[in-house]
Amino acid sequence: MPIPFSYSFRNLKTRRLTTFLTAGGMALVVFVFAAIQMLSAGLKRTMIDTGSADNVMLTRKSANSEVQSSVERGQASIVESLPHIATTPDGKSMIAKELVVLISLPKRGSGKAANVIIRGVDDVSLPLRPQIRLMSGRMPRPGSSEIMAGSSIARRFTGCGLGETLRFGMRDWLVVGVFDAGTTGFSSELWGDRTQLMQTFRRPAYSSLTFRMISPTDFDTLKTKLGADPRLTFDVRREVQYYRDQSEVMVKFLRILGITLTVIFSLGAIIGATITMYAAVANRVAEIGTLRALGFQRSSILISFLAEALLLGLIGGVAGVVAASFLQLITVSTMNWQTFSELAFSFTLTVEIVVQSLLFSLVMGFVGGVIPAYRASRLAIVTALREG
């Protein structure tokens, strides 16, 4: 005959203080676990959303990023002649030859300098990225010392707001527009006229080529064709894959950090749960003896105490996930270790993270409660009633 689940719930309710402290410890662990997972998910989402599966990105072979890449003009002309490139309604090839350079800018408030990407673009760059929209101001005029800033950069860096002026490359640059790129990495960039920026930084070559395919299914054929041309030395990737690769180092670091912190904190939470359940057994010896005398089997006692431990874990898990969900209101800025530039992204809570966090809390409750539950189930009836 099983013991009703309400019995376990009432016991936790009766011991409010110990229940609160133990569940609170588990909640802290789940909060840390979920926060690290959300940080990793937010970084992945930012980098992957930056690219499009319809676009192909070409960088110099073995270059880790656009900053380190160099594409000769002659090579760009060869790529431009490919029949696989889509065209705009007015018949212009949808291929952007872009320059990517790092500049150091001071942050608002602190004045601390950080690297920011400035991208030299042409008139096809914006149509290639439909996720980008102009929030305020206007596009920079070709041939002018004008730039526009991603919303994240405009908010966090001195001189990057609408109407403000930046000085780099021995020239003053007027910010004439602010654009919103959603959760993508483009929000952490400055954009300006490619020709003017190439002259300013004395760069004779482009950093990358990005173009829209007529058909996304042409990618494998296109990659083979470009790889077979001895005049070209490119890494050929879908744009979404390029930005996924950019997040690998940071995601791996976050994963290692998350595992380390979670193991350390979870050990403490498990010990706390074990102590709580041992105390429950010690205080309810007579009660356990009475239950056995009433005909409840050892397995029923074991399941009842395990249910208490799992319920503790579940309460802690729910509390930890709820607390972690508020992190989505925070925007984090860090250095992208692939490009050594500033990157802003937000914590992202997914259904997968919620499920993983709750399962993790239940595992902590089970591990912390299984030994005390087994001890409770093994108490002899006579001994338990006598001790009580």
C-alpha cells in the first residue's frame, strides 16, 4: 500500500525553514546552471542569426575571421562573373565586397577603450541583410566621411550616437544614421562607405565577399567550382556557418566554465539536501515505526522519502529557472575572441534549457535523498517505536 503523496508535501510544509534553506541552495545552483546555458545560447543565437543560409561568404583560406582575411581585386572580379549569383530587380549582382577593420573607441561613462568593427560596405550590403533596418537618420552617402552605427554601439560608445562625430584615420566621421540589426552581431558594428574606408586605412584589398545565391541548393556545386579554380584561395562557407564558427571558441569556454561552476555548487547543494533528509529521518523515527506498524512496506517508506527529496529539488529548480528568466532583460558585452572586437548579446532562455535545469534539480534532489530514504526504509518496527 503506497503512502499518499500529500503526506510528503505536508512534511515539507511543516518544516518550512529547512525546506526553504535547502530549496534555496538548490535554486542557486540551478540559477548558475541556467545562466551559463542562457549565456551560451544567447551567444549562439546572436552569431547564427547574423548570417543567412541563402548567402555565401568567401574569406582567405585559413583566415579565422574577416579581420584577418584579404581578398584581391582580381579574385573578386572572377567571383563576380559566376552565374550562380542572384541579381537585384534592376539587374545588379547581389555581391558585396566589404572591408572589415578594428578601431578602438571609448565606452560611455567609463571611458574604457574597446575594439569595435567598422565595416566598409557598398549599395548591395543592406539588401543582402534584410534583418537590418534603419532606426533613425539616413544611410551614409557614397564618397563621404559619413558612417552609421548599430544600435548597440550607438548606445554604449562615445561619439557613436546620431549626429555625433568620431575621429579615426586622421579624419572626422559624422554619424548620420543608427540601424537596428535585432539580435545579430551587426548591431555591434559601424558601417561606412567602403571606398572611403579603404583609402583611410590604406587597404588595397577587400576583407571578404558575400553574395546571394540564385538557389540555396547550388552551394555544394559552387563550393566545388571555387575550390577547383587555382586562381582562388578561399574558404567557402554559407554565411550562417561562418558566424557559427565565430562563436565556437567562446561557446567552448562558457561550456567549460559552466561545468566547473555547476559541479562545485551542486556538490554543496547535494550535501545540504542529504543533511536535511537525514535530519527528517532522525526526527521522525517514531512516525516511521508507526507507518510500518500500520502495514506500510519498506518500499513505500523509501518512495515517500525520495518523493520529499525530489519535491525539494523541483521547488529549487522552479525557483532557479524563474530567477534566471529575468536575466533576459540584461544585455552582455564581451570580446569576441575570434575577431578581438566588442560583441553585445543577451541571455536567451529556451525550452531545452528549462527542461535541462529542472532535470538537473531533480537529479540533485534524488542523489541527496536516496541514502537517507534507504536508511528510513530499513528501520525495524520495534527499534523505531522504542527510539521514538
